[in-house]
Amino acid sequence: MRTLNYKTVRYEGHQYLMKFLTQELGLSDRHELLQEILENSIPITKQDVVVIFCFVTGWKNGYLQQISDVRKIDPLNLYGETWSSIQL
């Protein structure tokens, strides 16, 4: 594998708010305080969604080919407990 890209989709402005907290307020070195702030100000949800896009390009049998796969992972109720998509 020569190239791997990983991206997350967040709401607009997420990166600027996280930069403000971690860099401008200096909370990147104060993990426990940052955790406390986030846990007490952002509601927890089990209703997330994970979307995976995979694209592979390479030579096979003398031809340049591309294979793609897209998967959506929703939360799952398993053994009476709800697991968020990211937990799965």
C-alpha cells in the first residue's frame, strides 16, 4: 500500500473549536481538564453513523483496475445494550 487517506466528517466549525480548546486555551497538555469540560458540556449519543469508503487501484492481469466498496454502520442493539457505530 502506497497511500492511505483517513478522514472524519464533523459538523462545520468543529476543527476551529477544537483548536481553540487545545491550542489557544492550552488544554492539549491538560487532558483531564479537557475531558471534564467535554464530558460535562456535550451530550452523549448512541445514534452515530460510521461510513467507510474504500477504493483500491492497481494493476491486475495487465490492466489498471479500481475496486470500490462503501459500507454504512449503524448503532446496534446487542444483548440488551445499545452499541454506537464507533464502538462496533
